[in-house]
Amino acid sequence: MSFICEDVGTTKRKKMTKTRALKIWEAHKGICVTCKQVIDATREDWFIEHIRALELGGKDEDPNCGPAHMSCKKDKDAADHSAAAQAKRRKAHHLGIKDPNRKRIPQPPRAPKREGKKPLPPRPLFQKAS
Ligand SMILES: [Zn+2]
């Protein structure tokens, strides 16, 4: 699942109650929204996941929520954070915002500037035999 990378700000989170979690579980019939496999709730850890991440403009409403394995969380979170960071970079670049704290890569000191070539002293063409 991919979304258009657009920085829209993070949506505020509502409280997740047991009733709300059960309602979301029932709506998805216990199927993980990330890997689409049935969650065995008695043996596997699971939680309510936002299908479209809040930081990517997803709403904290029941239609945007679904159950997910804890093991599926890591990959989805990484992809969501990456997409959100990319969207923020694009927005900053588009607006011409530069990072004032960005450190430049240190360069080695420059070699002293060479002066023009000096002519060599004249050499005798023939050496006298001694
Ligand atoms: Zn899963």
C-alpha cells in the first residue's frame, strides 16, 4: 500500500477504549491490515493500527483503523516514517528552507599557491675532462 507523499501534519489521537478496539476488531474480522492474515488473538500480540498513518494525514477514526500483528508494526512504522520524512524534506526544499545547523563536510587545507615557474640555472653543455 502506498500513499502520495504529502506533508499534512500529524492528526491528534483519540482515546482507544476496549469497546472501540472490539468494534474495530469485529469490522475487520480479526484480519491484520498489514499482512492480511488472520490474527490468533489468544497466541499473538496485536494492536489497533492506523491504516493511513496519522503523520501522513490519516484520521484517527474507526474506518482508518484496523487490527495488526505486533510483528507487522515495525515494517509499517518504518515505511510511514520514511514517507513522512520525505514529504517534510520535499516541502522544505519547495519553500527554499535550508537547515542552519547543517554542518559542511570538512575539507583538507589547501596547498599553498604555486608561483610561476622559475627558469633553471644554465648548465654547461660540455664538462672539461680533468
Ligand atoms: Zn500482520
